[in-house]
Amino acid sequence: MNFAKINHMKTIEINKPILDACCAGRMFYFNKKDPRVLFQDIRDTGINLVDGRVYSIHPDIKGDFTNMQFPDESFSMVIFDPPHLILEKEDKVPTGYQMQKYGWLHKDWQEVLRKGFAECFRVLKHEGFLIFKWNDTDIPISKILALTDEKPILGHRSGKQQRTHWVLFMKK
């Protein structure tokens, strides 16, 4: 059995093969409660969106993708869909629909995403798969892929304007 110390008081058993490192509202899942996936996010909240709807973010584990509390090589697959929009003024409260739903980055985005990739690959088993999703509205995918030494196997662009990239890695 594999265990993770989530904080100084709580240890949980990891019995799922897949980690979603920053799940938000689990938007692309066919089954938002898939028993094979351990859902993690730094937020645990319900957000009143600008259009009046409530958007729920309720992960299995509250945690930061830049400093995960899992042992090395805990998961066969990791899904990494970090925030992709930059909030220029760090003291400003985001009001846009996309930032409210998916979070935001600040001017230190390179270091945050570099740490995120490193952590995702650390908790990924040898020859495990990392699925990375990125929208290049604010930052081109080429700048993002340069933040890790791992090389992707394949990628696919999607969306109305082909701005969303799905990238597959396999850990060496």
C-alpha cells in the first residue's frame, strides 16, 4: 500500500492509479467522480460566477501542484491542467469567468509551472504517462514545453481557434 502525508496530522492511503494535480471543476471528465482518479486542487470552494451560476471545486485532496505531499512514483498517470491566464496585478481580484473557474498565474508563472512539471514527473511512476493540457491565450505552448526536460510524445490542438493543446509525455 502507498500512503501520503497530507499535512502534519493526516495521512491517507493512495489506492488510485491516476492523479489530477489541479482538477478545478473536473470539466473534461465523462465521470466527475471517476473512482480511478485522485482529484487534487489548491482550492475547495463554490464560486459565484459573473453570470450568476455556482461553480464547485471540491477536490479529494486540497494541495498545491508545486509541492505535492505524495511519495515518489505514486501514480501510473498524472493529469496536469494548470491555470493558463496571467493576472497582471497581483493585488487585483479576478472577475473574469475563465480566471474564476480555472485560476490564474502571476508574473512568476515560469517558476510555478517549472515546479509543477517537476512535481508531476516526481510522483509519476517510471514509464507512466503525463497528460498536459494548455491554452496558449497568454503564453505560447513552446515557452511552456521549454520548462521541462521531458520531451512529449505527441500533441493535439483543439477548440474553435485551435488554442488548446493536449500533450502526452511518458516518463523516462
